[in-house]
Amino acid sequence: MKKRIIIIGAAGRDFHNFNTYYRNDENYDVVAFTAAQIPDITNRLYPKELAGSLYPNGIPIFSQDDLEKVIQKYNADECVFSYSDVSYEFVMGISARVNAGGAAFTLLGHKNTMLKSTKKVIAVGAVRTGCGKSQTSRKIMEVLNKKGMKVIAVRHPMPYGDLNAQKVQRFATLDDLKKHNCTIEEMEEYEPHIVSGNVIYAGVDYEAILRQAENDPNGCDIILWDGGNNDFPFYAPDLMITVTDPHRPGHEASYYPGEVTLRMADVVVINKIDSADFDNIQIVRNNVAKINPNAVIVDAASTITADNPKAIKGKHVLVIEDGPTLTHGNMKIGAGVVAAHRFGAVEIVDPRQYSVGKLRETYEKYPDIGLVLPAMGYGEQQVADLAATIENTPCDSVIIATPIDLSRIIKINKLTTRIAYALQEIGSPCLEEVIDDFLAKHGL
């Protein structure tokens, strides 16, 4: 008899696990997905066009809140946990629910799910959301471009819309963001690559994405896997770089699958040492040495600049930060808060009492966010609620610390300043030295 499988996910790793491990295997019947973390993706189907010939009706997607009911409804044999950036306590809490329902609990490893590229792959991951992985990826692209390498970036999935339309997405211009109806979260990841002149792919079917990226019309010498959350790569890396964050010391050894990315790493970046406490930096350094003593360590700062510092000094400011970093990333401060302090803000205004709609729901779900406004924008309603919350909040100015310029998406009738942040290595070894060694090793 076929094993009846439920895949527990959040619209990303779950679909990849299905595509690579289960889709064409007649020994399994994937009866359902459950979805968490991301709003408005339940009560849908993983479409038959993507699910393959064994699933002519597609596969239903339910809320993770209903996990026990779904196990019972389908008499599931096994539940496969397939999303990232969660504590070990949380993972085992899900395991308890699954086992109590009578099913086995499974975590697939990279041997089961990694795809092999015909090109050399550099993968960038992190132990948590918000460590500085994207700025690390951009730094690597900058170094490789300077050396004449043609690099194609592939981003960890964020498919929250029409899954068939999102099978393979290529982004080379800002118009492509509109073409693919990107959410704010997606734009935050894709736009910095685009404005730097780089091509980036994303979507749902990462085998199809890989093959198209390898044959991109711009040419391709190297694939750069720009990993999301703290997930391990979908593509087998020839060089694995993992970013850590001393603002959350200890998380590198207590979050799934962040510790996996740390153990896999050839190179570990200890980021934000310019703004973190010395004791916390040492905790991270000691854990890295214990968990992966053979990794090369790169020390780095996350440098912060403001395009209009006068909008901060002496002002009562509203700080807007990257949404996922504040929500399931559990960060209480980001670049915007650091900038507010460094550039002399009088006060960071608490936006919570002025929030509306889905943003108010976000604060209720994540009560520890603090005095910052998460740039949530998974759909039109969230974008409208974000705009209304900004308008409602009494402040002198708005600090925009998201990777994109929100004022391009939302009309903000207040003085604004954008915060930019970039990776700056400190001393040696640095990423350019690492990449020089990599290129020499592979004859590139």
C-alpha cells in the first residue's frame, strides 16, 4: 500500500520537497499540505499542472491549525515537516501533535532534496531570518562580477499567488516585479539584485528554474543560491557560506534548520559585530568553533547609511523594518532602530495603537515585535493597512529600513529617509579571498 503523506509547510520548502522527493514516486500518496506563517495561502490547491500525473486533481492545502483534523481525515501515515526558521522546541511541539494523531514525523535531509547543477554553485544561508544573508549575497555578486564572472542568482521560494504562473520567474528589470505581481516581501529580495544589474530567478519548480538559469540568455558561469529564512540550499553547493547574528546569540544552535546550515558551512560570517555586545559575539564565536571547527570565519559589520540624516536628528520617528525579520525572525531591532539611535532621534514612536486591519492582527500574533512597524505586504489589503497605519501614526518623520523604497509602493505624506545597509568585512580572511580560492580550485 502507498504511504499517505502530509507535508507541513509554508509555501516554499514544502513544494520543493514534494517536487524532488514525492512527485513521481508511486510508493507515496501526498494527500495534503498544511500551511503556516504566511497569511491567505490555505484553502487552495497545489495545482495538478505542477503536481504531475499521479495527482490529476491537485493536492489540497489546509491550515496548520487543523493538522490533527487533516491527519484523521486522510488517515495519514507520515507527516513531513518542511519549513524553516523555527526553534527546536517548536519543531518537537509539532512532532508531538503528529505522533499523538498516530502518524510518524519526518525531516528530509539534503541528500533527498538537493538538485545538482551543471554549473558551480555558491550557496548563502543563515542561522536565522534577518542575519544579513541578502547583503552577503550582494557582496559576493559584486566580487564575482568584478572578476568577470557571469553570475545568476536563484532565490529561495516565496510563491504566494498563482502557483502555475509562478512555476519559473525571471527578474532582470523593475518592470518584471509588476509583471509577476510581486508582494512587498518578494520585492525586498529581488529589487536589490535588479538595481545592481543582476538577474535573479525564483518560483515553484526549482528543477525547471535551475535548468533555465544555467542557460540564461545573459550567460552563466556560476549559480548563486540566495537562501531564505535559515533553510539549507535546494542546490548542491560547491561553496557554502552561512551568516550568523550575535544579536540573537545561541540561536545558531537552537533553530531548525539554521544549525544544519552552520554544520554544512565552508565559511561562516559573523555579522553585525559593530552593533552587538562583545559577550554575545563571543557566544556565537564559541558555538561556531564547537559546531563547525573547520569553517573559515569572516568577521563583518553591517554598515548603515541614511540618505537624509536630517529627517532623524531631533525628530520623533516612525521606524519601518523588514516584516519577516520582525515576525517569525523574532528580531526586536533592525537597521532602522540602529539608525534612529546613531543619527540622534528624540523618540521612536510606538505604532501599535495606530495599526489597523491585518497589521493589527500581526501585532496580536507577534506581541514581542516592539516599537517598530513591520513592512507586511503579502496582498493588497496588507499594503493598504500598512499605508493607513503610517498615516495614522503621529510622527515627525518616517525611517524606511526595508530593502526597497516603500515610498515607491505606498504614498507617504510625511518626511522620510531611507536606510541602506551593506556588508563590510573586518580584517582577513574576507569574502574576496574566499572567492579567489574557490575560483582557483575550480579553474574559473
